[in-house]
Amino acid sequence: MDDHVHLTRRERQIMDVLYERGEASVGEVHRVLPDAPSYSAVRALMRKLLDKGHASYRREGTRYMYRPVLARNRARRGALERVVNTFFDGSAAEAVVGLLGSRRDLSDDELARIEAVLARVRNATASPASEGEE
């Protein structure tokens, strides 16, 4: 389900809160939304997210606790794909250069992880047919 493309700005903001917290009540979401609409509006938006299948809930005493349906890593991948397609013309390389080009705060561990991923990508793209040819 990558219907996150069809979320309104407010619905996406609410989903961001749910992903960040794992789960939250309408009141908790209302308190942290930027320029928050009324409590009733947040409750109505939460109902829409339930109807669209993006959120689920459980009852905790007298309140309902909402959580995202889509796993965070799947939602993250979909969001990254949208950003790459929208702002970098579908080029993962341009996105990586754009993100890392001006960064000076990466730790040695983070740099090692990035280098390991690059090595895996290089190995995966090396054509087996070309290895034995000269």
C-alpha cells in the first residue's frame, strides 16, 4: 500500500506524528501539529486515515490510541522514492549527492555504513558475464 501519495498535507502531518511516536491519541496529535486545526478537525482527519486504511486503533480506557498500518521502513522507502522522483528526476545518485554533498557531521561509523552499501551495490551491478570475458 503506497497510497501515502494520496494523503493531504494535514493527513501526512498526522501520519508523521504517528510514525514518530509509534502510536498516539487524538489529543497528543493535536498538541504537536504545527498550526493545529481544532481538536474536532484532528479527530475527523484521524477517522479519514482509518477509512483510507492508513491507521488503526486500540482502545485504552476511555481514549483511542492510533498507530500507522504500514510498517515504518516501508513508509520510509515510499517517501524516499517520492522525494527522489519529485526533486531529483528519479536519480538516486543525485539524491545521495544532494544529501551528502554538504554534510560535515557524519561519524566514522556512518561513513563506513555508507561505504558498505556502495560496495554491495557495486558488487551487485557487476555483470557475471563480463567477469570471465577479456
